[in-house]
Amino acid sequence: MQLTIKQVFNNNTAIVDLDTDQQAIVRGKGIAFNKSKGAAIDSAKIEKIFYLDTINSQKNLYFLLKDIPIDVVTTTYEIVDYAKKHFNYLVQDYIYITLSDHIYGAYKRYMEGDYTPSHIPDMSDNYIEEYLIASAGLNIINQNLKIDLPSSEIRNLALHFINAHTSEDTSTLDVSKKIDFTKLIKKILIQNNIFRTKSNSNYYDRFMVHLQYLEQRLNNMSADTKFDRKFELEMERDYPGSTSIAKQVSAEIKNARGVELNNKELLYFIIHIQRITQEAGLNDAR
């Protein structure tokens, strides 16, 4: 297979054009050293390859590369690739955006000494596959990024896979046709005295990224289970203010789109809102 460089990121990572008119990210020690666009790559040096086999996957990659280092992006692709290959685990394409964003945020906080372990309750008994994927994902993150995130981070990573899971291949969905919910949700946050500040900007921006791909998730909303409802009640007990705001958001989305958020999505909203309010010094908004 002839591999031609389309873009060099660093000595060890590049995008290549394949004979099949596809593109892929390739990674290997020194694989792109002293090379430029149009040069051939020695396939024997490839240690990892991540295929960009849809237009959406290529768009997602270039969107990510605007703000997130290539080492974090390839780490995300490696984790998702592990889920697909080892568990045949189908996810919606937006996970590349949200998971990369989360990993980069955790990495920055770790390097700045501001990282705090996850307080998300353990759901491993009910989501065994997701926790196995997340456990492997944590090892990949720590190895690739040369950091040492604690085992509690597995809960954060698992939640991304729980939230993005789908029973069908959605890689051909055109996310450019999504409905933009960000203005609607910002209005609700402002009504509850929640604003983007310097201290909460990281969590606030991550929530906005999450919302950009809400339409894709609404099209694949799974039914609630008894466990999901139980978990929602626990969150409502621990974070009543954030739960109230999340339910306001859910009601507005139902009015705008005609679809009610399931408990998993509502949980994700509660967690986002709680983090934003904590960083803003509001604790649990009541």
C-alpha cells in the first residue's frame, strides 16, 4: 500500500493519503522525520493507524486540531478504536470531539496541579463493557501523555461511552444539519445566574461543545432503565439545584425538538452544570 503524506504534525505523526482515496492518521517513532507533504512513508515504521473513512471523521479531525494537540487527538482515536475492535462497540461520531476535549481538559488540570478525582458514582456493575473500555482508555492516556491520572478517571471516561453508544452505525450522519441548542440553553443558564467566567470557562466551554452534538444524540435516544432512574434520583438528592436547572433545559429541548432527554443525557447535563457552578463559586445552585 502506497502511503503519501498529506500533513505532518510532528516527527512521529502525520495524515496520509491511501491508495483507496481514504485518509488515515499514522503514528510511529520518527515516521515523519525530515519529511513534508507529498513524501512517501515507510509502512514498516507504522505503529498505529487510524482510518478516516468518512467525510464526518475527516471534518471532526480538522475541527479538533484547531484547539487540541495531536497527541491528545490520536490518544482519543486509539481509545475509540480499542472499543470498536475489542468490543464491537458502536459510538456516534461526536465522541471524538467530546472525549478529546475531556482528555485535554484533564491533562491541562493535571499539569497545572488542579486535577481533582471524579466524584461520579461507580456504575460499573451496570455498564461492564463501558468500564472495561474506560479502564484500558485510562492506561492509554497515562502511557501516551506521560501522566498518572487516578483510577477514578475511569468513571468519567466510561460516561462518555455510555452517552455516545448507539446500536447502529451513524458515521454517515451529517452533523452540519444539526439544530443549534446553545442559545436556548445559555438563556436558561443566565436566568439561573450562571455565566461564563474566567474560573469556570473550561467546564462552560465543554458544555457548549456537548450541546453542539445534541441533535445527533436525540436521533438515537435510548429508553431509560430502572437503574438510570435510580441514578438520577441519587444525583437529584446530592445536587438538587443543578438537577432543577437540567430539568429546565430538558423541558425547553422537548418544546423545541419534541424529544425528551433520557436519564443518561439528563445525568450528563447535571454533571456539566454542577461543575460550572462549583467553579464559579456557586456550589449547588438552589
